[in-house]
Amino acid sequence: MIREFMPTGSWRCKILKFQGVNIGKDVFIGKGVIIDRVVPHLISIGDNTVIADRVIILTHDASPNKRGRQPKVGPIEIESNVFIGVNCVILPGVTIGTGSIIGAGSIINENVPSYVMAAGNPAKIKTDYGKCEV
């Protein structure tokens, strides 16, 4: 409920920068986006990136500890000119390459190279734009 009142767009970016997230120019962050508050300085979002509504970006895995198991903590790098569709979840230790498109509802648990379209649970590469001839 409270997410409905969170600012979007440039106001949200200013708040996140203040909290420690590294955000480039002309970034749009939609309504209801949840960005990890435990270690926000591990998140980097490049220029001209769009993050649609209700995306979750996690830099840590706080699942219940089993004996000897440490929580996973890792940086998330979203490079420039990326589009992330609605309801995606981005897990710790992931890089999304320049110019990539992430389909709605995808779970990103591995690196996504530049200029591809990835979708699914877990996300798999569906199209490689780097191989297209212009």
C-alpha cells in the first residue's frame, strides 16, 4: 500500500542517490520498485535506463541460515540503455549488459550480455541483437 505513494522518475532517483545507489543520467524508475536498502552502494544503474513498475533489485540473499551457510551478498550492475520489464527480480551478483532488454516477470540470476533480449524464470537469452546486421 505504501509503495503507491513512493515517488517515481527523477524524484525517486534523487532519493536513491542519497541512499547510496549509483545512478546515471536520464534513468526512469517506475512505481512500486523495491531496491535493496541493506547495501544500496552495491547497485549501479547506467545512463538512459528504464526500470518498469514493481521490479525488485536485491544485493543480498537473506534466506534462513543453515549451518555453515553464509548469506550471499553481491553487486548489481545495470549498464546503460537497458530496459527492465514489469515484475522482474534481479538477484545478487548480476550484471545486465548495455542495450539489453529484460522481459516482464523475469528472474535474473546470471549475467546478461550486452545487446540481448532475455526473459523467463530463470531468464534465458531469447534474441541476440549484437549478431543482427543493420
